[in-house]
Amino acid sequence: MKTKFILAVSIAAFSLSYGQNAPDKLNPGKNGLHADFMRFEKNGPAFKGNPVLFDETSQRFIEAKGLKLGVEKDQLGFVTHRFQQTVNDIPVEYGMMAVQTKDGKIVGESGKWVLQVPSGIEKKANISESIALQNALSFVGAASYKWENRAEEEFIKKDMNDPNASFAPKGELVYYSDPSDERLTQLQLAYKFDIYSEKPLGRQHVFVDAKNGKVLGVNALIHDVNTPGTAVTAYSGTRSIMTDSYNGSYRLRETGRSGGTAVETYNLKKGTSYASAVDFTDTDNNWNNVNANKDQYATDAHWGAEMTVDYLYTKFGRKSIDNNNFAIKSYVHYSTNFFNAFWDGSRMTYGDGSSGTNGGKPLTALDVCGHEITHGMTTKTANLVYQREPGALNEGFSDIFGNTIERWARPTQASWTLGEDFSYVIRNMANPNAYSQPDTYMGTYWKATTPSGCSTPSQANDYCGVHTNSGVLNFWYYLLVTGGSGTNDKGFAYNVSGIGLDNAAAISYRTLTTYLTSTSTYANARTYSLQAATDLYGAGSNEVTQVTNAWNAVGVGGGTSPAGKATVVDTPVYTISPNPAKDRFTIMFEGKAGNGTVEVISLTGKREISEKIETSEGVNKLEIQLPASMLSGVYIVMVNGLKAGNLIKK
């Protein structure tokens, strides 16, 4: 009740400037949260530098406040502004909203934003930062840390061009809630530490309760190619690369790739200290460095980084992972007998493989380069938390672009597998089941992500299945590119017509960089990718139809009917009239014969109407009576589980 009163006062303050236009599309948020998706087809509110929140009762807007995380303009003329919510001037971890604008007006918003802040929330820490840090370090329990290494401390100062830079963790106060808490009801004041350990290797945000010192959770920052692990190039033949001339020879550095991005590749010489890394050099710029040290694999890493930067720039006009020429630095020959490659939040690192796993072939394959660097782009945009469904999406989008970059840069060697170059296939996007990954949401091989099935996300359980459940997104993308038919694990007979690599990649890129936020789920990915397809190719386009069909095929938001029993066409167009309505309205759409349900749901999730219907082949016209008890406001109309549109009740 208190929150409602505060909201009403805020509405009074801002309603005159924001007007009364209701959103054309709106997905209700969970209890206590704002809608996770809002869209204005025309006449959206003016953008004044912050997100706006929509109150369903008064149908007016209020201005939200938050920290601005970044701004990007895309090739369609849309500008995406990302914000982190603050409460009591303290950031809300995982409270993020992406605001899409055009010509100074808001056209859409997506993400998670707390409306009802828990009562009695802490405002000040009860323990000191030093005590919280000791508890965090005890939890990590590493033998050594980066900041204890003097050479690494000198390296980070030089690397960041900042004499005060350090790996030493500093506590930041945030409001933390476990990413699996969809309602963000358990906000707790916490210290957030970035802890980078050397032995064993690890980098993670550790959250410590600022009241009692208990470790509340972690978020892994090292995103690797696979948990179990991994010029004349070794994997891609003779390729043209760019280097620079230095001290009478040449080194693997380039200063102005694709819009001005630096690409640099260094030799760790089987060590683990970045400060000790040296340049790869060549006397005549003909890099045929086949030797016992396997230096030929360094040019694979360098060319792979160049191709990733080129792809992003050529296809999307993107200048590196942050769209601002972030330098891509790769470190080759990390450690010994190390079957892995990873993005650590700042740079790429490649191990030389292991003799027992893949014959000791370094993991510098092109698809792995694209995969890992995409983790960096995800960090700079959606920042998908690395656990459960958001983590699976994080991994899946890296697979999508790793594979796509490979198909773009060397089509004659392309495949739908990851890791085939270094003789150890990790995943198959065309057949996830072949490597014990699901191709259907919550189907065979799906790894439980609920608290009961995965109580504590950790590296030991792959952060609740990030490398496993990514198979669903991988198969969705494969079907979207190539097409395919079959029956999924939920008994649904699907048929998808492929839209080709470029169109599928464009939709995926826009979904990731424009709409997804840190705790987005598979359901969000479906909603946002449909909007991305609509942005790019228009409502009712074949691309929108096939995006829908592909999601149904993998059981996200549809695709649960028995084989051959789907009751409506994949993407019906609905007409709701009159709208606004007083006591009744009609829905017109083209469908198939069968039985179904019409539902009318409030923006808070309350189901006001649920009526069984019988549809016929062709055009259907259904009349729905509104109960007298329904309050005025905006409601969601659903037909057979699909959103038909918004209804305004007078």
C-alpha cells in the first residue's frame, strides 16, 4: 500500500509531461516488477535521459532513475540506452533496463526493474569492507592472487594506462538478489568484490552480505570454451594478416582494424603471468613459424581475432565488442597441458590443449576465437549473468557467432560443430543430443536450474548447466538458418523454413545487443527476437514467421502440442475491436480447426478471463464478454497461449 501511494505521487508529478498513450505491446512483469517488455509502434513518450515506467491503473508514465551503462546506435537508426537501477543511490545488481529510442522518442524498453522495494531494506553496511573481503577470500580459498604478484600489478597499470590500476579487489555496495529470484524480492545490501586468483585460475564477482558477512553468491567472469577442458596458420591454411614493423622485424600487432580497433597477440611461453608475455616476431613478415613450440597456432589466434572484428564491422558496423574500438588482446601458450580457452572479462587466453584429450593441439581455432570474443561483446551489452538460463543464452550466443564467423570467413571448412579443428568436438549445433545437450526446452538432457535441482551455481556443476542448456538456443539458430522438420521432445511436429545465415545472424545480433538484459530467460529471448525480426523485416514477414516456428520447434513459448495437433497457425494476425472496450470485444484471426482458450490477463499477472473456444479452419471471429467487476486499465489478450495484443478497458 505504501508503494502504491508513492507511485501515485510520482505519477502526478510526471503525467502532464509524458501524456496518456498506452504501450502497443506490454508483457506483464512478475509481482513487484515492472513489465519486462514494452513497445510503442508510434507516438511513444519523449526520451529525457532515463527509462519510463507505466502505471496500469492510471495509464500514465513516471520517470525512473538509474546509472547509465552505455549507449549504442544501430544501422536502423535506433539508439539503445542501458541503465542499472539504483535504490537509495545504491546499484541493484541484475536490475537492468534497455531503452530503445528513435528520433528522441522511446520506442521500447526491455529488462528487469523493481517497483516494490522490500520494506525494511538496509541502507548502511553493518560490517567493514575489510571484514567482508576476508570472508570473500576465505570463500574463494585460492593459493595465490593476481595482486600478490608484483609483475602482474605492473602489467595491469601498463595495460590500463593507469598508474593507480590494480588487481586488488575493492568493495562496492550493491543490492544483491540471486539471479534465479525472478521477482528480486530478496534484495540484500552486499559488498561486491572482483577477485582474480592465479592458483587455481579463476575470476569472479563475490557478493558478501553487508549485514552479517555471509557470502550470498558469485558470478563467474572467466567465460571459457568448455568446462571439462579446452601467415601459415595451423587450422585455416595460408591467410593474409596485418602486423606492424618494430625494431627491425615484425610482430603480431595491428592498430587500426575495421574502424580503428587494435588487434594484438602475445606469447605467454607456457606461463600464466600476463606481465611476462612477449611479442611473437618474424623477420620477413612471412609467418611460417612451424616449430616445437607450436608457434604456428599464434597466427590462428591473430587471424581469428581479425576475422571476428571484421565480421562485426562488415555486417553490423560495430567497432569491436564495445562499439568503441575496444582492443582485442590474445594470449597464446597459456600454462602446460591446459585444455581450455577463455575470456576473462578483459582479454583472450588460449591453452595448448592436452596430450591426453586432443593430442596437445592449441585451442586457437576460428570458431573458438569468435566464441570467446563474443563473450566480451555480451559483457559490453546484455551482460548475461553466467548461470542458469541467462548463462545458457550467454554460451549459446557465443556459439552462434563463433559458428557464423567461421562460415563467413572460411565457408569451405565450415561445420555446425565446435572444436573439430583441434580434434575434440565439444558441441554440435545441428544435433545437440549427440553431445548430451538438449534440443528442446526442458527436454532430454536439460539440466535442472531450479533451486531444488541446482541450489548453488558453481564451476563444479557448470553454473547450473550453461554449457548444456545452451543446446536449445543452438538448435533454434540452426533451424532458423537451414530449416528443418521433425518432432520435438514434447511431441510437437514442427516445420521451419530456413531464412539463411545473414538474416538469422542479424536477428540474433539485434536480440543480444538491443533487447536482452542481465537476467533474461529463454522466454525473454523469444519475445525479444520476434521484436528484432519485426524491426528488421517488418511485422508479418517470413522472417518473423520462421523465428516463431523455430522457437516452437525447440519448445520455447509454444511447441508443446501433440504431433499434428497444433490448433492455430504459427503466426496468426489478430484484430481486437473495439479498443478501448466497455463491456465486450471481438477477436478476429485466421486459424485451424480445433479447441483452445482465450485469456485476458492484467499487467500484474491476474487472470481476469479464461474461456474455452472452438476454432474453425479459416477466419474466426470471437466475441468476449467483459465482467462488470473488471477495473479500467490495460490488459493482455492471449489466444491459445500466444499474445493477441493489448486491450484497454474503459
